[in-house]
Amino acid sequence: FGVDTAVSVGKSSSGFYSSVISSSVWMWPCLGSTLPSLSCLHTVTEDNPAAISQLVTSDIDLEKMMKMEGEDPAVLLLRTLAAGLALNVKYGRAADLPSSALLQLMSVLAQTLNVDHRAALNRLTSKLPLEESSKESSQVEQALVRAEHLLDAQRTALEILANLCSGEDTDDDVMDQDSSENSDGFLSDPEDSEESVPLPATNFPLAVVTEVREGIVNHQLVSKVWDRTVYPAENVCQILDSHTRGALVCKKLATLRCRAFLCLNNLLTTLSVEDLGGPQLLSGLWINIGTLVFRQIVVYNPPKHGTGLAAPRVLLCLLLNTITHLWLCPPDLLSCQSSDTEGGKSSLSDLTLNLLLDMSLVNTLPPTKSSEREFLESATAALRATLQRLSQARVPCTRDLTQEDLQLMFKSEQRCSDANVRANLIRSVGSLGLILVNSTDMTTAHAMIKSIGRFLLEVCSRESELWLVAESLDTLMDVFGEDETDQAAADIALVDKLRALVPSLKYKVILH
């Protein structure tokens, strides 16, 4: 938009919001017409004082909407959108909602997530004809619409729940709105003073309010969120994908799974281990998420020798890294021996040259599809959060972990072309290292910690993204900052190898 257009849009924004709200009120008895307006309103009222001001002075009865009875997917979607609007009115601050409204909101989220979406899609595929035609029955069309409404409702519920547990505070400018301007009694706490103003964002810790925590625990929302990450049977997705509108349902299903992983990430960050279901559930969770992630990376991103060209910056960084190891490093360091390497001697220069050869596997793959990238980013974020929580709680979850499992994680990081995914995997490996530090079987743990150290050093050496090098170095410091890892650090010559990396890191800083 040009400047003039932007100004005119700004001046007429109140009228636009008013018209959207008015249409929602006017079409309230007709769900089919109300849902698009409410969905639009739910989007535009997020951290938007002008839209919120119009909403709180309108005739929309959010309490009535949230208490509307019925299990039809359209009703679920309407109730969920109303719950989102109730939270938006308070600028996403659950603590500013009265207890009764917050309890009702949590009940709505639970009711929406109670519906088995996989069973619903199974029933849908049984109604779809084997061959799509232009004269499909209205029943088939209605079944598809119902499926879309259900997936939209559950996606919205996951987004609301994730925001409730995000710990992210809105800007002070937004929060300066006087809470007494809310005319809806349902959203106003009678015990609040009319002079009260929301507290500054810095006064709110990374935690959830009591009603939200109790709602999550009582309604078993953690397990319900996890259920949204599980796909229906493969044949169900194939049948849907072969149908024009069914393909849209498949896309909504993929989006739902990604939102579930992101929601799970926030739950893991803010809830205690007990509220999350206990150590045993968390241990199983990281294995299940890891299985999904590594299968996706290994199966869909196989190594392809000789295909594509590595990014020039990657090759340049590696070449500079090799030169600095062979030329700038002290001779005694270049000839240092690694006592833990099979076969005896292994010079640092040999290691660097091998890494250069291995780069045919890294960053040469075609970019992943956006849906696959979104899945991997959200799933690895949940994996990272799970392992961090296990590490913080000192839960011994590595009893069955093997060197082969670690190598799978290392190869997955190498084969992935998305930097955010690689960062999550690097941090996940680091959390495993911290868990191993507290292992009772230090003989096995010692060998694995050394493998993790070598992997992180290798990332520092070959990675072209400077921020990922920083992530890897930070992870190294976390793992080997413990007294229990001193021997492992000595065995892999950690200090010497870090010193050898300094010249190449300086070059990378210059390049960036």
C-alpha cells in the first residue's frame, strides 16, 4: 500500500471493525454465516486496541456463545472462537480474566479437544465416493465441511492453550488500556477496583495462572494435545488426498499436528513434571517424538552424493577451516593424538579433511516442502523442550540409549537443511549429554558423552551459520561444564580442539 492508502485504512479501521462485529451479531442465529465473521474478528482483535474497543462496546454475548450447547463441529468452532475472543479482550492475559470466565474458557478448550478427530476422519472417508464427480451429494459436502470445522476448532483450541502457556507478555502500550472499559460483566471481575490497571509485563513470571494449570491437569489436556500429533491410518490420508476438498482437509490436519507440537512445547516449558504426567510419561514422550522426527529426516532426506551444489559460503568456510588447521595451528597441535579413536593415531588435520569430504551430505539437498519444514521445526522444538525438562528434573531416561541412537541423531542433524531444526537437534543432543552426566552407569555414559563432544566439535567446524556455531559452543559449555565430564573432555582433547577452532571462527565472523 502507498502512504495515502495506509492513512485512509487507518482512519477507517474503526468502521471496519464495527461492521465485522455488527455482522457477527446480526448473523448470530445462522452459524454458517457467523463463523467466518467470528474467525475474522478473532484474528483482528489480537493485541489490537481499536478492534477490542469496538468489541467490548458491542452486543456480542461471549458468555452465551461459550455456553452454547451441542456437539456439532460448527458449535465447537463457535464456542472456541468465543473463548479466543474472551482472551483477546484481555490482551491475552489470562490473569486479568475473572476466575469464572477462565474456568469456562478451559472447559470449552477441553470439550473441543475431547472429540476424536481420527475417528471423525475415518467416518468421513467411508462416505467419500471412490471417484470424485461434479454431482456429489449434499451429504458428502456437509461431511467435508463438518471435518473442516472440527479441525479448525481444534487448531484454534491448541493456539489458545499455547498462548495461555507461552509466558510471552504483550507490549506496555497495549496493556495501558484501562481494564474497567470492558462493559461485559462476564469478563469483569467484581472484586477488581475500577481504578485498577494491568500490572507491567515484567511482574508476570514464566508460569500459568492457577485456573489454567488446574484446567490442564483436571481435563488431562497434555494427553489430548499429544493425541493431535498422531495421524490417522495411512489409507485415510490417501483417500482424503485423492479428493479435491479432501486434500484441503489433509492440509488442515497437517497444520493441526504442527500446532499440537508447538502447544506441547509451551506446556513442557511452563508446567511441572508432575503436572505433565510424571517422569515415565515424559521419558516415553521424547522417544515417541524422536521416532517421528528421525524417521521423517532419514526417510525423506536420504544422503545424495554428487547431487546439487553446496552453498558457496559453506564451502568457503570449510576451506578456510581446513587451511587454518593445516597452516595456522601450532605443529604440536596438528599432530596431537586422540587416545579414544579406534586404530590409534588421528591427527586434527585428518579430521578436518574428512569433514570436508563429508560435506557432500550436508546442505546439498533440495529445500524441504513447507509442510515438512513446519512439521520438523515444531516437532524438534517439542523434542528439545522434553529433553530439557527431563534434564532439569534429573530424570534417568537414558538406560536404553545406545551409541547407534546417538549416531542417528547426529546424522539427522547433518542431513537436515533447515537451520532452526538443526538448532533444536543440537540442543536436544546437549540435553541428553546433561542427562548422561547424572547417569548411574558412568562407564557407558562416559563413552556417549565423548561421542556428544565430538559431534558438537564437528558442528562448530563445518557449520556455516554463525549462530548455530554459537549454539553448539554454548551446548559444549553446558555439557562439559560439569566436574563429572573432566575426564571425557581430556579424552577428546576438548580444550586443544576448541583452541584450534579459534582462527576459523574469526574468519566466519568476518564473513557474516
